[in-house]
Amino acid sequence: MSAMPPAPRPPKAHGPAPREPRDPATTSAERFDAMGREVVVGGATGAELGAIRRLFERRERVFSRLRSDSELRWVDRSPETTLAVSAVFADAVADALQAARQTAGLVAATRCGAS
């Protein structure tokens, strides 16, 4: 008695499987530069994109090491040991110090060779 031959396999499709049409609002991406990097925002409305850009602009004025007028650069240049800083700067330092404590120094608020 001979074995039955295997059933034929359907032919393989070439290329990727067809995709369902996607909503352009969730697949569009806008790009802008901030803090020396390209920021990519996907799926945002015009108003949301504007708010994201403004947030990055505010944070860049505080934290950018690339801007000579940023608060971070001002703190770095100051010879003083005690400075009055903005609330957002103070909160970031507090968060960084807490992360260092909670991770036994694995996460540390250092420049890591940045100049």
C-alpha cells in the first residue's frame, strides 16, 4: 500500500500582506529640532503639535547645554555654591537625586562625558 501524497500547499504570496487602510491622524509624523536632536511626533493634531513644540521650547530654555542662555548653562557657569533656580529646574534636580538614591547610583544626574 502506498502512502498518499501530501496535499498541495497554496502558493506563497509575494510581498507584504495587504493592510487595512489606516487613519492618517494616527500615522502622520511631524518633525522638528530641539536640544540638538530631531523630535518626531506621530498622530498629533495641529493644536497638540503646537503644545508639544512649546513644551520643548520651554524645556530647552531651561535645560539645553547647547544654548548659551539656558538656565543649565547659567548654573554651570556660576561660581556660587547656592543659587536660586526656577521651580522646573529644582524639580528636575530633585527627581534626578531621588532616582540616584532609589537605584543606588545606577541612575545618576551626571554629564556622562557631555561637554
